[in-house]
Amino acid sequence: MADDPVPMRPQDQTNFLLGQLTGQVSSLQSSVDSNAASQSEINATFRGDIARAQSTADTARSENAILAQRIPTKTAWYQIVGGLAGITGLILSVVALSKLLLF
């Protein structure tokens, strides 16, 4: 009977279990802190990537605005007709003026 373990007193057993629980909680807290640090690093990387993408998008938008200003607008038909009539009138007036001055 010398090999029989002596049963623990309830207070000792409670202290033993509380010690185990404290170790497990410490391990869990360490794991949470480690994961939070890793997540913070990942978030910082993503924020940097998002900032670069936003900068690229802003540059593309400004370049598109510049290109849109360079695109010629379509001339209305009445402006073309008016221009041709003006050129025709100029030619006819030069011809008429030359007839008056030369003859």
C-alpha cells in the first residue's frame, strides 16, 4: 500500500487546476498577441498597396482628363456650310475687286 498515491486535499487540487488554467490562459493570450501583431503587419502592407493603387488610379484619371480635352469635337453641319460660304464669298470678292482694279 505504500505505492498508493495520497489523495490531494481539495484546496491543493484547486490550486493545481488554477495553475494549469493560468498557464493555458497565458498561452492563449500570447497566441492572440502574436496574431494581432501579424494582422497589424498585414493590414499595414494592404494599406500601402491600397495607397499605391489609389495613386495610380488618380494619375490615370488625370491623364484621361487631359486626353479627353485633346479629342476634337465634331463640327456641326451649319458651321461647315457657313465656313464654305465665307470662303466662297472671299474668293468672289477678290475676283470682283480684281476686275474693278485691273480693268
